[in-house]
Amino acid sequence: MRDQTAANFGKFADPDVTAKGEARARVTLEGIRTLWINTGTLCNIACSHCYIESSPSNDALVYLSAAEVAQALEDVLAAGHPVEEVGFTGGEPFLNPEFPAMVEDVLARGLRVLILTNAMRPMMRVRCREALARLERAYPGQMVCRVSLDHHTAPVHEAERGAGSFEESLVGLRWLRDQRIALAVAGRGFTGETEAEMRAGYAALFAREGLPIDAGDPGALVLFPEMDLGVEVPEITTACWGILDKRPGDVMCASSRMLVKRKGEDVSYAACTLLPYDPQFDMGAAAPEIGQEVALNHPHCAKFCVLGGASCAA
């Protein structure tokens, strides 16, 4: 990714005030409704613009174990958080050998599961397919697989993810459809098309493939804004909430945290799914406390969450 220094020179330096000396906006954790689990940054592919820099060789975030995930969930629930959903992301979650056990543990607790996957070869291994099919039968409708399909056409998608990746993900989507596992798709707004054009393109693709996904539903087809650190973005001040007619509670870090395990370190919680490496967004190893504050001191806070209105949760 490009360096943010030139585009946002002097900005996002102080957690309390902006470059103009205005009070920086902060978000209070109202309670974790979605607990994110980063299963590890290893991935079967290396995308051109991966926000977390996942690849077949990047293990900056190492594999979490099923026991570590179970303990974290116990701790978060014991701290009084109203957890409704556990989201699994990576890297590619299906590369983690203990991933099916993690999913089963969450489902057995009566919680929803959201899996972010590219639906490629790791998911399609026999043991993973058998586990998914079995879990869907045991916990029908409790699990959603959100498949990354960067665009509704192969050439644009494959410019990011490599030759053959579009059809390979479609194979995975067809299999998930046939197992009656709930589906969603995540696309990206990097082509200059309007949102209406993007949704129409995906709608046509879903119709051709017989995929039961409503392209008009923002929860079923999630179109994420681009996170280019080389683009100038405004800092978010306390005055912005009124100007933008938004409330801090609508921002993702008001209702979620992500469990990570950085290489050589113990497990800890990141304030945001997008910022697992930035130490100012490391919330420590203990279960986060309701009322914990996060300063919106990064370009992603402005571009993705506040101005983009995006959330990784279902």
C-alpha cells in the first residue's frame, strides 16, 4: 500500500487533537455485539491491494487455536458483552487447521457465525467441506459465508486476485449454495462505477449462477469503500457527528473488537478489524471493558467507517 505521509502530511499524529487543533472524535465501546477472530494472516493468494497484507508467506498474525478462541469468548461474555455474532476473518480462515472446531464451538453456544472467505481451494478441501455441511445440518441457518468477489466480472476481479480466481470462487459459491448455507458477497468500490451500476452487475451475475443473494440488500452484497492510504482524507472531529448527522455508536468500534495473535506475542484485542498492526489500536490482552474509548486517529477511521459508512459485521 502507498505511504500515507504525503497525502495526509501532519494529520493523524495526535490521538486527542487534529492537525488543525480541533478535538478529535472518539468512540466509546457500548458492548461487543460482534466478536471478530483473526484466524491468522496466511492466505492461499496474495491480492494486489490487501488491507491486511495477507499472503502465502505472511504470518505476522499467527494461527489462533480453538482453545484460545474459546477462552476469549468466555472472557468477553463474562465481562457482560451482548455478543450476538462471531466473525471469522484472516488471511483465509480455512487454512487454519483448528478452524472447524472454532466454528462448532461458537454455534454450540447459540451464537451466529459469519465467515469471510475467498471460497477457493482451502474451503473446498474434503475435510472443510465435510465440516461445513455437517455444521449446517446441525445448526441450520446460523452460519453465513461471505465470499470475497471484488467485482462482478472476471477481468477486474482477477486483476486483484490472479488468473483463474474468479471461476474458482464461483465454484465455491455454487457448492455453498447447494449445501443451503446462507451466502453473502463482498465487493469493492474501486472501478468508478456508481453503486447502482455495481449492484446491477452483481444482480445479473447472481441470476446467471442461481445464487440466492439479493444484490439490492446492503447486508447481502457488501460494497466496501477503498482503503488507499495514498488518498487524502479529512480528520474526524467531535463537531463532525452533528455535521454528518451520525452518532459514534454507529461506528464499528462501538460494537466490536477483534482477537489477534501477533507473531511472538500473546493473544490480544484490536479495536478494529482494519488495524491489527497499529499499536495505538491494541486494546490489550484482557477482555475489553464496556466504556473503553478509541480515538479515530487513522485515515481508515474516516474513509471506511465514518464517511464510508461501512462495517465488517453482518
